[in-house]
Amino acid sequence: MGVVKRISGCVATATAVKLADVDVICSYPIRPYTGIMSELARMVADGELDAEFVYGEGEHGQLSVVYGASASGARTFTGSSGVGVTYAMEVYSPISGERLPVQMAIADRTLDPPGDFGSEHTDALCCRDQGWIQGWAATPQEALDMTLMYYRIGEDPRVLLPQYACQDGYFVSHILGEVDIPEAAKVKEFLPPYKNHHVLDVRTPQIIGAQMEPKMGPGMQYQRYQAIEGSRKVIEEVHDEFGRLFGRKYNPWVEEFMTDDAEVALFIQGGHAETAKTVVRRLRNLGEKVGLVRLRTFRPFPTQQVRDALSKFKVVGTVDNSVNFGISGAAGVLLTEARTAMYGMGDKIPTVGFVAGLGGEMITHDEFYKMFMKLKEIAKAGKADKENYWLPFEL
Amino acid sequence: MLEEIKSLRKAPEEEYYVPGHRTCAGCGPALQYRLVAKAAGPNTIFLGPTGCMYVANTSYGCGPWAVPWIHTQITNGGAVASGIEAAYKAIIRKKKTDAEFPNIIVMAGDGGSSDIGLQALSAAFYRGHNILFIAYDNESYANTGIQTSPTTPYGAWTTFSPAGPVIPEGKKLMPKDLPKMMAHGHPELKYLATASLSYPLDLMNKVRKGLNAEGPAFLYIHAPCPKGWSFPADKTIEMGKLAVETGMFQLYELHEGQYKLTYQPKEIKPVEEYIKLQGRFSHLQPEHIQKLQQFANGRLKEVGIEVSVPAQ
Ligand SMILES: Cc1ncc(C[n+]2csc(CCOP(=O)(O)OP(=O)(O)O)c2C)c(N)n1
Ligand code: SF4
Ligand SMILES: [Mg+2]
């Protein structure tokens, strides 16, 4: 049996990294993800975890260190936040291109400006299309479980892709939650040692990352496309098996909350969903038919599952906690992704985008309440008067 | 331990950098690569930051190495090498492999070491990883079509430092001294030397010393580039020799903080003898050549060579 502890998202992630028996860790300080690294440093110093703990010279260096380590057959971990995530941009594509299943935790933080420490999904979303598996945990428990599942998914020989395991800065990374910590022996059973035949070993010399001719480009990119598309099946299998072994059953794609007979719903990802759930519950007590759909896996984007989940409502509002200046719909990527998913149905369901919680501000109960009221208004009118609302200014 | 190679005849016959690449005829970096691989032997992993020794050496499924090789970004050779080293340390210690700890060699250009890759290089040495970092100096960003890098000599023509009526000398800046930057300020450094492809025995033995050192070793190898410097392809070795004989390049090792010459020309020749053979210097006026002479004299003095050619 595992033990239940009250720990933060950071400590939950670090605990999972220890359970995964990671070999090489590369650090660089930036708030708020730092809490994961300091916990890992402590575990290494105390002899709880046998790993090389490398002091990266920056985030670009961090990703480069794990690139080399993973290519040598080690299980690796790194992480970052905010401008650290974007500083490493060059290295994300080579990592997925060489099919190295490194894991990077991202505890979100705004980019500069505003330069504060607050959480915003912009950092992780900047690198969303680089061939990495990506998703958001909404609680410390989910952060721990996600870390373990992502290693298993990424290292599956049918996938071999890196993973961004994201959690909102502070709202998840620094808030204590009850976490059921699984037994090491059971984790071993779930997560076998990392084996990659495409490694640097003098007994089987290989050339990794040779330069391509343009005519080889399409095939190379097509393989990476097939890998991320093919990961869908593995993601489902791994969530199933995780549920069987540990008793926590997640829908790998979307979590639906009080959506039965709901007429309007919010589509959201990350920890703010937990605040929104309270509002949904209260509104339900008042007889309002509202619901919530939380996206769990962002890459690969579960187009079909999102379509199925959202097409039963009269109106859908997306909550973007990121900036995407100039984007179609003038809100954020969740709006454009949701619309793209729903457009395939030829449905005429109005979608509006809410941009909220920027700069790391809380998205308050009051704000979620206003969003639901706006959705109701649109449902009644049959159409929206505006396609996006920037909070708190426009609602 | 890799033993000292007593003479060129006694050098191993086996090659680990073999035909199958597309470098220019007479390419200095390719010639030194062959010597490095020969000296290092089969228990070696090479890393290739972007540059001529990546681009001109690889095409998909085809590369000239008989040992493992991995591409790195031009920015991160030192960091990727650190990761490989850390991985091998961990997986050997944790009994996840039965492989031996390998020689880990970064083969970076002057741009990938002295400029955009400097941060990763310095960090790897600060952390003390057991790697050999080689900077092959062809004195330009060659692969992008010959642009000035921090080690391009004063007065050299490149496509970013062309000579013209307003800037008659072409490149106006004096070059960065990367080995001296590496020599001081990295307490974990275990070995540092300069070498030239024109002195192959010396070069191979320096590779071995670097690999035998238990910690980070830095080797700075002068490697003339016929295309970038505009000289005939059969003059590469001569060009390397003349660089040393004129004092434009010095061969030394660092011993307990002191520079120890490993080869001293009997007589230092004027730099003009070296530069007159290269098209990249053909626009220089006497006053510019004097500046280059002063530069060579200064560098010679720093490593303890008495200067015999006057510079006005
Ligand atoms: C981040 C980044 N910036 C620029 C380049 C373009 N680039 C490719 S090869 C090269 C030249 C490298 O010069 P050097 O390191 O001296 O090696 P050489 O080509 O001279 O052998 C450059 C600048 C790149 N690949 N990556
Ligand atoms: S440009 Fe110079 S360094 Fe590059 S392949 Fe040609 S000769 Fe070699
Ligand atoms: Mg160069």
C-alpha cells in the first residue's frame, strides 16, 4: 500500500521522479518550478535517489544535457518555468527529432512582461508543436501520476517522444493537496527500465542526427507525425493500466464535470478548473444547467474526444490562460483548437473565448460566475455579440 | 590509458574517420579529424556541433565515423557532452549497462566554441565532466560561407568583413584568445594544449594526454581552410607549418598554470611569408601587415617565445 501525504505539486513531481529511478537530472533556478529541483537535490544528498544531479548553465543547457544523457541510455528529468522555457527553444525539436523520451516538468509562469512570478500557460504553449507529448495536471496527485504515466508513454518503443508535464505555477505547484504516493515496487512493475536501441554505445556504433537532404525531409517529419499520432493508442493503454494498478482512473483526454444535461459549459485546462468546479457546483445547486470540460492532454490534441464532449452543449466558452496576440478569434489557443475540433462536425454551436488570469492573477469565483452568465445569455439569444472577452475588462 | 605514440610510423594503422565525406579538397579540419580519431581509438563517442565537420561529413545514413557520433546544436556541444558523461557515470554505477566508460570528444568549430557555444563549453569545464573538447580553428564561420568569427585574424577578408574604400583592412578586430580564456578560471581543468595538423605526432599525443586526464581537457587545433582563406588545396600542411613558424599560432601545453612550449621554431619568420600565400589577406597595406606582426609578437611573448622579427 502507498501512503497518503499532504504535499505540493512540486514535491509530488519530485516524488514521482524518485519513484521512476531517474538517472540524470539537470537543474537551473527559476520560480516556481525550482521547488521540484530543490526537493530532488535534497533526495540525492540524503541518498534517497541515486542520480547525477547536473547544475545546468541555463535552460538551453538543461535541455542539452538531457538530450545527451537520454541518447546514452539514461532516464532523464529536467524542468523550467516562464522565460526559462522559451530560452531553451532551440533544443526541443532536436530532442523529439532524435526520438529521445526525456521528461520536462513545466510549472507555468508568465513570460516578461509582466515579469512577475505569477502563473500563465503562455510559456508552455509557446513550445507546443515541437513533437512533445503535453498536458496539464490540475492537482498535486495528478502531477505525480502524470509524471509516471508520461515516462511510460514516452519510452514506449511505439512512441519514443519527449514529454512536457505541465502544472500551473503556485496554484498547483505550491498548494498542498492530499497525495496517495504509490509503493516503489508497484511503480517498478508499471514502469520498466528505459531501453532504447538508438543509443550512443561503442559496441554498436550509430550516427545520430546526420544532416538531411531536402528530399529526406518529408519522410523524417512524417515519421515524427506518425509517432505523435500513434501515441494516442498508447496514452489510452497506459491510463488504463495505471487505473488498474493504482486505482486512479483518469480519462486520458478530457475530464467532464457535471456535464449531464448541461446546456452551457466551459472548456479549460489546468488548475483553474478546480476553482471553476466550485462555481459549477454552486450554480447547479441553484438549478442552472452548467458544466465543465477539462482538457487533460493537449498534445496530441484529442480532436474527436473534444468534439464528442463539446458538441452536446448549446454554447461553449473556452478559458485561455495565455496570450496569443493576433490569433484568430483574438482570444487564445484553446478557443482556436476547440473551434477546429468542432468545425469538423459542421455544428452550429456558438463558441466564445474568455481570456483570464493573466499575469498570474487568480481567476475568481466571481469571474467564472460571470462567464457562465454570459454563456447563458448567448444560449438564450442564439448567438454571441462578441467572440471574445478579456477579463476583467470586458466582462 | 592510451600510450604515447613514439613516432609517426608507430601510430595505429586503424582509421576511425574514414572516407565518405564531402569536405573540400585539402580541408584542414577533415585532416586533423582523421588524426584525432586515430589517436582516440575505438572506445570513443564523437559529438559534432553544427559547422563544416557536421554538415560536410554527414548525409543521412552516411558518415565517415567508425565509432558513434551525435549531432549537437552549434550552441551546445559542451552541454550535450556533459549529459553523455553524466549518463555513463550513472548507468555504470547503477549497473544499467556493462559498457566501459567511453572517450567523449566534442569536435567544435571556432564559432561553436569561442562564440555561440562558449557558455556550454565553459559550464562543462566548470562542472568537471570527464570529456575532451576540441576546438578546430579554421578561423571563420566556414560552413555558412565564410563569415568572420571571434578567431578570424585581423585584416582577413570574409563575407561579413569585406575590404572596401571605407574599411581598407577588412576585419578590424583582433581575435579572441580562446585557449587562454579556458586556461584560467576553470578550476576543474585537467589538461589544455594547442596543436596543429601540420605537427601530427604532437597532435595525436596531445589527444591521448587529454583523454587520459581524469576530467575536462581542452585542445585547440589550428586547421587551415583552403576555401575560406583562398589558397590552393595542396598547400594546407604548408599553411599550418607557416602559421607556427611565423608565430601566428603557437604550440604549447598548460602545466600547472604555466605555458610550456611543445615546439619552438628555430627562427621566427615574418608574418608576411604566411599571409602572402592567402587570398583573404591580399588587400592588406604595409601598415596593416605591421599590425599583424605586432599581434604575432604579442602572442609569442605571452607564451615565452623571444620575438626576433621587429614590428614598427
Ligand atoms: C543557432 C544557430 N545559429 C546559426 C547557425 C548557422 N550556422 C551553421 S554552420 C555555422 C558555422 C559554424 O562555424 P564554426 O563553428 O567555426 O564551424 P565551421 O563551419 O567553420 O567548421 C553557422 C553559424 C546554426 N546552425 N545555428
Ligand atoms: S570550407 Fe573549409 S573547413 Fe569547410 S569543408 Fe571546406 S575546407 Fe573544410
Ligand atoms: Mg570555423
